[in-house]
Amino acid sequence: MANCPGVHGGYPSDYVAVSIAIFAVILLIVRSSFPFLIHKVPSARGSAFWIPVIQVVASFNFLLSLVMAGNFLKYKKSHWWLSCYVWAVWVEGPLGFGLLMSCRIAQAFQLYYAFVKRRLPPVRSHIFLPLIVLPWIAGAAIIHVKKPLNCRCHLQTYWVIAVMCLHALYVAVLVGFTGAIRHIEFRFDELKDLWQGILVSASLIGLWVSAYILNEIHDNISWLQVTSRFILLFTASILVLVFFSISISQPLLTQVSFIKREPIEFKTMCQALGIPDSGLLLHREQAVVIDPNEPLDKLLTHKRFRQSFMAFADSCLAGESVHFFEEVHELGKIPIDDPVKRIYMARHIINKYIIAGSAMEVNISHRSRQAILSTTDLAHPDLFTNALNELIQLMKMNLAKDYWSSMYFLKLKDETSVRSNGYEMEQMSGAYSFSPRLSCVNAIDDPFHQDHFSSGSSQDVHHPYQ
């Protein structure tokens, strides 16, 4: 160790680089948790939640491994857990950069199957992600056994070529998936985030190779090693911030303002996709008379009745079915010739209501659930028809019977009556409204003469007998 020039840390530039890395980690944690802590956005479940979490953990591991293996700090490697093989091989590879790239490939894989194949991925993310990390684990195990690292935690030339080929392979796979979906007109920032990840990861690999070549050729120049490791850690700090993306897993969170503490602009996927009248209840819409003898599915198409019925169902802790009906109803407003919007909405409904353990999982048969999850066309207009019919039957047998005698229906009935009378009065007043300039009644015969003529204007009216 004493014969390794520049191996000891503690230079001012080292502490500056470590400070930048710490700031990058804090900023990344704030950025990833901001919508949930400030705007109280409900957290998703499944891969939509844990893949971004794994990205944050992998980013932290990656930066920490560079600090520990890059000799930024002064310490004696007297313990096994401080060795180069722990930090430069395992933490930096399978638990750091390799895991970070694997998360992004898993997200691109999901987008490719959803929008190009129009179906859900054949392999779940919790299985796919460990599979694509396996090459990194195998490579780290081989390096750990062969012990090719020198005192500066650097590999020999032929080992560097193999490791860089592994890095380049993952970037190439990411480029392949991104190129396959580049023609899709995404509504959020998915494609932009993928290209950004490719650019910064390729730049980091190029910088990594350049630093290695310079250090190996000029291994006796200490300032070159100090400068190269500063640039490497600084670039890696920028990488983890740019590389992190939540638009692929939870696209609605891209609508949250990270600058102002203000309400979320788009509260639902329907509004984010621009579905007409989604979530809006117009104050001037004509009241509809509610007839309990009509079919429930027909009544639920009326917004005021649906919101009243939904409030009653939520009070009974059984509102999932009504919320599901509303979102499927909004899905039906999207034209068939707009498959991208329909796929966005279908994925949202599946993640929220269909997948086992989801936030608002609905009570449908196993056959209907599997038919949705194994569909070959996420944009099909009848994708949720069977599940919707089952839920309507359940609501008829359970919620509907109690709703007609509840305060929610009585309140809706009173509001409908008031709005109906108000609408009729408005129509009548509109029919009998007139303008004084269009009146043909003589001033002397007009009993409302003083109402719509000023006192000054009466001097201009001539009496017929004068």
C-alpha cells in the first residue's frame, strides 16, 4: 500500500467530491419522497413502488462504493469489510451500477410489452429483475475468487476489457428497448427519461475508461489520480440524479410540482389523459329524475347518482366496485383509434383494482382476473366487461338494497327536486325575457313603463292626443 502513489485520500478536492455525493443522495431522497410527504399522494404497490425504491438504494450503494474504493478518505483497511473486493466489486457492481442499470432495463421492458406488444409482461418484475442482475453477481464472484485487483483497487487490462464489455452490454440492451418504443407518443416523460439514462450511463463508462488508462500510464503522477477520481465521483453524483425516473413506474407523479407547495394539477389518470368531463360535475347540467326501478348499470352512468352511490359505498367501506365502474366508464370515453391513451388507462385500472394485493382490489372471479392479466390487447374495448358485470351483480345484491333507504338517496332526491324546479324556472324566465328596445307597447299602455325607462327618457315620449 505504501508503494501506491496517491492511494491515500484526504485531499481538499476529495472532501469536496464527497460533499457533492452526499448532497446528491439527499436531493435524490427528497425528490423520490416529495410527492408522498408533501402532497400526501397515496403510494402505489408492487413494482410501481419498489423499483424506484431500489433505484434510490442502488444509487446510494454506487456512490458509497466509489468513495470507499476510490481512496477519498484517510483510513487503514485493517478489516475485511474495508477491502477493495467488498466495495469495488460487490457493492459497486451487483448492488450499485449493475442494479441501477437493471432497474432501468426492467422499466423499459415493461413499456415495450405494454405499448408495443399491448399486453402485460410475461415475467413479473420481482422475477425479471433478479434474473438480469445475475451476470453482475457471476462476474463479481469470479473477480473475488481470482483476486486481480491491485493496491489502488484497479483491475488489470484484460479484466478491465471484460468488465467494460459487461457495462456496454447493459447499455446496449437499454438502447435496444428504447429504440423499439421510440415511435410511441407517450403522454408523460418516459421516453425522455430513458434517453437521458442512456446518455449519462454511456458518458460515465467513457469517463471511467479514460481515467483508468491515464492512471495506468501515468501511475506516478499523484495529482492525476486525485483529479480523475474527483471527476469520476462528481459525474457519478450527476448520474444518480438524472438516472432516477419515476415517470415510468408512476406517471401521475410527474404532474406534481417540486417547486411550489400547491395542489396536484391532475388528481386522476382520467384528467391527466385529457378525457372530456372526467371528474367534473357541471353546476348547470340538467337534473335527471332517479327511478329506483331502472337497472343499476344505467343509473350509474349519471354522474350525480354515481357520486352519491359512491359516497354511500365508501361509508360502508365497500366503495372499490363503484370506483372501478367509474374508471372503466371513463375508459369508454377514449376513442378506439387512440390505443396509447387506452393502454395508459387500462394499466392504471389493472394496477389499482385487478392485481392481487393492489390498493383497491375488487372482488371478481379468478377467471375474470386471469382473463384481464393475460389479455393480448390492453386497448380492447371489452377488456373489463366481464369483471364489470360481476361487480354490478354484487352491488345489486348488497349495496343497492340499502342505498334506497339511506340518507344519501334522500339527499340526492331533494337536490334533484330543487335543481329540477330551478331549471324549469330558469327556462321560463328565459322564455319571457325581453328587451325594452324590442318592445312594441306604447309608453302610456305599458304598466312597467317606469321600470325599464329612466325618468329622463320620458321627456322624449310624445302623448298621442297632444
